[in-house]
Amino acid sequence: MKRLILTILLIQSAWSQEDTTSTSPLNEPSDSVMVDTLSQEPILDENSQNSALLDPSIPLTLDAGYKGFLWGSSPEIDIITNFTLIKSEDTLSQNKSYKGRLGPDSVAVHYFFADSGFWKVEIDFHLKSNSVEKKVQDFLRHEKNISEVYGPPSKINHKESGVSGAYSNLLDQKFSRAFYRSTWNPNPAMIELYLNSSVLMPKSDLSIFSANYSVLKLVYYNPDFMHSSKPAPAIEQLPSIFEIY
């Protein structure tokens, strides 16, 4: 009799577990649960994406290279970046260019190769504003950010000239200029931040010169790899001044 009662209890327990498994909404995956799970996937920025793909044994410091791409690397080695490759029309050039964003800025990043391999990366910032003051503000923003990482610049050259924003003579348009350059020396590499801006004043849709005459560049390079086998141009032998006059 005891065996019969025990058997009945075991059968009832199994039925109750089966019903719970089939009817419980917690055990049944829903579309909303799948979407929530996918939405929790971390969004990586450029640096963290590159770090996840790079060999962990490769140092990311500037004395070794630029963002994990080592100084002296061959142009045949793939550059790990989430930037978009810019196809070059020069099929003979070994240099590589990419476009993307660095923080809030749209940039073009150019990798340069010498006989000794990778020696320089040059970053061109897209300048939106047609104002010398705004371009100088962009330069100073980058200068401050770089100084927070590598300390104050070892060299500074800041110059402005020309007319102010209040100038209004359309019949005598003039250039307002700014030349800013700051240099850092975190051995063995070098850092150069460079702004050369010329804006025709006053601002008008009837500008005499319509091209863009402003450039903002950030350059990281290693002098130890600035080697070229191309011979230097021969020095031109000029006649003596007594032969000319």
C-alpha cells in the first residue's frame, strides 16, 4: 500500500513540473527579452575597438608607435582601425589614408612610410567655420588636450595679423591671418600641432578669392625612422656675383 501511495505522489509531482515548464512565461523566450539582451552590447569607441583587436603584447604608447601601429612597420602590414580607407589614385605610393572621427572632429588620417618603414602619421582636421577666431579656438582646444597627456609644449609660436571682424570695405578685401604652431617632444617621438589660416575679410558671398586657405594639422613622427634612399638634389652652382654684375 505504501508503495502504491508513493508511486501516485511521484506521478503527480512529475505532472505538476511539466505543466509549470510549459505555462511559465519566465522560461519562454520572448522577442522583447532578446531585444533587451542585444541592446546591452557595449558600444566601443575607436580606441577601445582597436585595443580589442590588437595583439595585447603590442604597446599602445607613442614611443612604440601610433595607436598600436609600430614605428618602422612595413606598408604591407594591415593597419587596425575602424576608419574608412581612402583609395589613392597614386598606385605607386605606399602611404595610406583613412577618414573618420576623432572625438567631435571629422578628420583624415594619413600614414607615411619611408625606407625604414612607418615614420609619420598626419591628421587633417575638417574646419567648419570661416572665422579666424573659431579656427584659433579649435587649435587651442587641441593644444590643451595634448598638453594634458604630454605636458606643456616645448616650443610655441602664435601669431595673428590682418584686419578684424569689424572690417567692412567690400571694395578693398583683405586677409586676416593666424599662424599657430606648438611642438612637444615625448622622446623618441615628436608631436606638431599646426594652424595656418587666412580668411578674406569682410565676409561676403562676393569674395574675390573663393578657395579655402586654412589648414589645421596634427602630426606624430619618429625622427629615428626618417630615412630615405633617394639622393638629395644636387646643389646648383651659381655664378659669382662679380660675373653677374
